[in-house]
Amino acid sequence: QVVYVSRNPKDVLVSYYHFSKYMKTVEDIPDFNLVMDRFLAGKVVASSWLDHVSGWYSHAEDFNILFLTYEEMKKDLRSAVLKICNFLEKKLSEEEVDSVVRQATFENMKKDPRANYENLPDDMVAKDKGSFLRKGTVGDWKNTMTVAQNERFDKVLKEKMKSLPVKYIWDINDEI
């Protein structure tokens, strides 16, 4: 059984941009346009977002996979936890579900050294340039991308994403 969580690619791009500043082991490219070009071409650490997501979706029939999006988890974490429990055939009490939901919020994970990697050595991270877990919001790409960049991003991904059976939420106020 596999639980596969994907995130909308615009927020992934912005997250990667800030992550590259924080991680000394990743090339810090101060020009967002260049980072976007590399991201769209799949020439970043971990390769192409699109190839990764479409690769998993292409194997949906081969494996027992539960597909979730980060955005649906942010909108309704409790429902996502219940979906995961159902998928894993794991029965939890209401108190246990409440505990999982409480511990799995972005805010609580950001405080947890097991999740936030705050203990990474100084030769790996530039702690003065951010943190491993930054904002965790949906739609933060709007605070970084210009209108022109957004239009270019949409143009490149529109054709490539049309075969994906998932619809991404681009802003937390969008409907699922």
C-alpha cells in the first residue's frame, strides 16, 4: 500500500526556490526566472515534478495507491486522516484521530525537531536563510511569481498536465 501526496507545482516551485537558499548542498540560484526555467525543464534536485507525479499516476492500476493532495489535506486534515485510515484498514478511536490530526498540522510539525530537521549540521544548512519547513500555505506562489511568470508557467504546464487525473487547488479559497 502506498500513500502518495502531491502538491500543486506552483507552490512546489516557490518552496524549492526558498529551500535552495536554506540547503547549502543545493545550488542557490538568486534569479527566480532561472529557477523556474530549470524547474519546468526538470533540471532541479529530484528531477521533474511532472514526471514524478505522472509516473505514479501511470502505475495506479499496478499498485494499491491512495492519491492525496497537500491542498486537500490543508483544507480538511481530519478527512484526509480518515481516508488514510480507511485505505490502510486501520481503525482509530475518535481520540486517536484527534491526536493524529493535532500532531499532523503544519504548525505542530514545524515545531517538531523530528519533522523540521532543525538539528541538521551548519555545514548543510544556512539557518540564517530560512528553515526546512517554511510556511506550508496554499497559494503562496502568488507572493513570488509575477503575472507574466504565472502565465508562462501555466502555458508550459497546461499541455503537460492535461493527462493527469488530478485537479490542483491553486489557492486555499478554491474549491476541491
